[in-house]
Amino acid sequence: MLRVDPFEFYASLTIDLIVVVLLAFVLFYRRHRDRDMAIAIASINITLWALTGALASYTLSLGVGFALFAVISVIRLRSSTASWVSMAYLMVGLGSGLIIGLTGFSIVEKMEYAGFMVLVMAIVDSKYFLRRDQDDSKLSITLDGTDIEPNSLKQRVEALLNVNTVDIKVRSVTLTPLATKVDVTYRKSGAPGEVNAKANAKG
């Protein structure tokens, strides 16, 4: 096991934290207001930093790193319905399990790495860190037809759900059958009602 210079370790951590704060929160979140993705960017970045630092302390082949990324990619592809926040928690779980399982680290070092990742996840996923707009809700719906013109989509979704839409993103378009799946961020305009998470609107 290779020993890591403490100054280089903390300098690397500081640089990475500055980068991830600028990327995930100053740039991405302020522009796109996507809390889940901002959390995923931050937590996955920190987890990869910790994994890279831990694995770099060993004389392991480069193939080990590629194998790890391959496993993560397969999990993501097989979990298309999972949210980015769920995948971020999974990533932290995989990373901490790998580091704790490595031989050669002291118990204190394992606790530092794993505890740091869990702490970052607890902070970025806290309701006090990036607060959700309590008036906005999100759901996915499937519309009949393939008309993806923004104004037309807005009118159809608002008529279907009786809501004021904040944002509509097209996720996929299928030709058999003719259908368009969209993610809707909306603000309720009337009395709260139960909305079907998957509805069909005639186009």
C-alpha cells in the first residue's frame, strides 16, 4: 500500500469540492432547477474522488477501475426507472463497501473515507440544502400522438390535468403506437385532486 502525502490529499479534496460546488450548484442547479440531478452530480463526484484516492493507494491494474465503471453502467442501464438520487445513494453504498473491504487501510482510514461520503450525501440530500418549491410537483404522462410542438404540448397537458405547467420535457416518442412520453413540472391551479401518473390524451 502506498502512503499518501497529507498536503496533496487535502489540496486535492479542496479543489474537487470547489469544482463540484461550481458545477452542480452554482451553474447547473441555478440554470436548470433540477434538484435530483444536482444531488447526483455532487454525490457521484465525491464518491469517485474517494474511490480514486483509495484505489490509487494500491498497485492495482487499470482494469480494476474500468471494471468498476462497467458494473455501475450496467446497474444504471438495468435501473431505468430509478431516480438519479436513488442511483446516487447506490453509488455511495458501492463506494463505501469497496473501500471498507480493501485490506491495508486502518479502521480509522476506512471510517474517514466512508463517513465522508455518507456525510456529503446527507448534506446534499437535506431538505434544508436545496429546498423544493412546495407549490410545484412533477410527474410523467404519456400522450397519444407525436406532436411535440411546445405550445401544443402545454395546452394539451394543462387541459388534461387542470394545472398550470412550469416545465414540460419530452422523454421519448414512439411510432408503434403513436405516443409521446413527457415529464411535467406543474403548479396546481384548483383544488388538489388525485392525478393519475400515467394518462392518455387524445391528439
